[in-house]
Amino acid sequence: MAMAGWWVGLALAMPWLAGALWVRALWRDAPAGVWSLALGYGYILGLLSVTLLLRVQAAVGWPLDFTAPLTVMTLLALVGGWRTWRQRGANAGQPRNSDWRGQPLWQWLLFAVLLGWLGWRFATLAQEVWLRPLYPWDAWTTWAVRPRVWAELRELTPFVAPHLWLTDPTGSVYTIDAWTYPYTVPLLTLWPTLAFGAWNETAANLPWIGAALALGLGFYGQARRWGATPLIALIFTWLLLSLPLLDTHVALAGYADLWLATVFGLAVIAFFQWARTGDRWQGVLAVLLALACPLIKLEGAVWLLLLVPALLTAWLRGWPLRVLAATAALLGVVWWAVDGVEFTLPGLGEFRLKPELIQVPYLGLFNLGYRGTWEPVWKNVLILANWHLFGYLALIAAGWTLRAAAGGLTERWRRVELALVIASLLALFVLFFLTDAQRWAEQYTSINRVFLEFIPALLFWTLTVVVPSCSTCRPVQRLPE
């Protein structure tokens, strides 16, 4: 048992190390927060790479095993370590400035208190993950069923529609209600159990504590890259990691929402950085994680599309942007006038985009029409304890942004942020006020799980609103307008 635990630790640590070293190697210099950024983004990219290796392993007909993917990740870690060592040697003579130099004692003490607070929080969450068996309802019915079967059979046995399962004479296929859901989260659950040697619920849940830690590290590192001082960056990281609902999704490991919140949030944050500074490696991180969103959950494909308006805002300005907006509005009017469109894509199925309904393969059919009420929304966001004071902080940031917009948003990154925030809020409005998902809000159920997927990105947006107005924050080089 003890040896199996060591293998599980190695199976999680080696992809993390490989991802962190490769992300760190993207920057030749040593900017503030780069190692924290590398550790956060590296964990996510490393484990996502493992899921791709498991898919390759199954595609070539090999039994599922952790040895071959672990070997590949070890080789990647060695190469990434060599690249990082070379860059460190090239920059050995450069002076290093400390942001703590000359700072008052109270900032040191507050930083230590918050860091200890977060350490204790993660210790208690790790204890929950370690001791609690698989518990969440969706894990029982959706996310953990497939990895349990795959762990027992050592192959990616297909899960098919119920009617196909009923008519299959071989008994070699399985079914669940959510048989169309992506494989990535089940593969993340499967990976440590392969290292353990058998199905083990503690091992299966361990990636969730790593995902929360990676989210905090990536958030802190990006805050430092934005120009926040260590204390301000940690305050906002503490605000993120102390959110009750986020901690619940760690303690009750098994849902996919924490993974989508982490992947989408870190993608948006890197996108903001690219829009501000033009750093191509931030753009690479944004693209890699954004493309991974549909692999986490089906709605991840929709959240990926939310980046399109922001990307167009970054590329276009002035009359080209106004022409594009007018064209989009005209197409919307035409679409409404002709009662929508219907078409079929080979391999996907039928699409129906009409004023009264939307049907998208795998996502489902949504009847459209205003039916929502605001009471459950403002209660969940502003009154109940799921988000502490985040709702009020977001309102302050929104007021600050509207005030800046009234004077004209001359900076590219501000326009990009505003476009993404508006697109995200519009998507949530359509979901909870114009579709049958409105009952999720009225029942106080999935509304908060969906909100969670946007919270890291929105909290970083509030940080970017505050930081430029903070006299203790270091400015960074901005992308030329």
C-alpha cells in the first residue's frame, strides 16, 4: 500500500514538473511571478497532456498503463529542465530586484498571515479529499463511472446511447445518461488509479486538490506579472481560494466544474495579459487552455466562443470594428426575420437556431423565451454565503469600468476585458433567463456551479481594475495602441 502511494505521488508530480519546466522555459528572463505562473499553468497542461497520452495508448491497442505516459513525461521534464537551466545560466549575471525591499513590517506580517491561512485551508481540504470516499452525486452518476470501468478492464471501453446498449449482443459496451460527455475529466480521475494499481477513490480524487492549488499559483503568478505587489497579489489569491463554493468543489471532489473554472479562468487571464503587453507566450497559453475547454465539459465549447468578441476587439478598432458590429446586428435582424436557420453537419448532427429554440448536437435543445426571475440570482450572488463578498466587489469593479468607459477606453486591454465580461454576462443571462435552465436558478442548484466557471476570470478582471489605481503597484510594458 505504501509503495502504491509513492507511485500515485509520482504519477501526479512528474506531469506537474514537466509542465512547469516547459512553461518556465518560455521566458528567457526572470520576471516577477514567473515560477508561480509556471507551477500553476504547468500542472494543468501536464495533466491534460497525460490524458492525451492515455488516448494515444488506447488508440494503438495497448492496455491502459501508467508506465508509458510516465516515461514520456519524465523525458519531457528532463528536456524542460535542461532548457530552463540553460536560460538561468544565460541570465546569471543580471541583477534581481526585490519588491519587498523597503516595504513596512506590517506588509510582511500580513503576507505571512494570509499565506499561513491558505496553507491551513489546503491542509484541511487535503484531509477531506484523503479521508472522504467518493461522494458527490454527479460523480456517482456521470464522472466516475467510466474511470471505474476503465480501471477494472484496463481499456477505454466505449459508453454509448442507452438504446444502443440495449441492442448490443456482445456485452462489451456500457451506458450512462451522460454518455456524450467528454473523456478528459474521467481520464484525470483514472490516471492516479492506474498508478495505484487498482481502483482507489482517494487516489481518484487527488487531482482535485492539485487543480485548486494550480489555480491559486497561476492566479498569483499572473497577478505579479500584471504589476501587483506580492501582498496585493496574495490578497486577491486569498479572495479566490477562500470562496466557499470553490472549496466545496475541492472537498467534494468529483465534479468537473472546478476543472473548467481553472482551465477557462487561466486561459482568460493569459488572454488579458496578451492583450495588454503583446506577450506571445501568454497568447500561446491562452490558446492552449481555451482549446481545452470543450474537452472538459460540453459547455466549454460555448465558453470558448466567448473569447471571439474579445479577440475581434483586440484586432480591430475604429470604423472596422463599427462595420463588423453593424454587420452582426444586420445578420441578427435577418435571422429573426426568416425565423432562424436549420442545417446538418456530417458527423455532428442537426443544428436548429431559431428565435424560439436552439438545438445543438450534444448540448441539447433549449426552448427560448423570457421566463426567469431575478430573485434567485441576486440572492445567490449577494446574500447567500456561496461567494462571500465577491458579488459586491464585482459591482464596484463594474461601476469603476463604466466610469472609465464614459471617458473612452483608449487602452486595448480595457476594451478586450469589457468585451469578454459583457459576453460572459450575456451568456449567463441567456442561459438562466431565456432557457429551461431557469429552473436551475429557481432550485438554487446548478446556477452556482455555472457561476463558478467564470469566477476566476471575473476576479482577475476586478484586480486589473484596482491595480492600475494602486500607487504601490509596478507598471508593466503595455502593448502599443
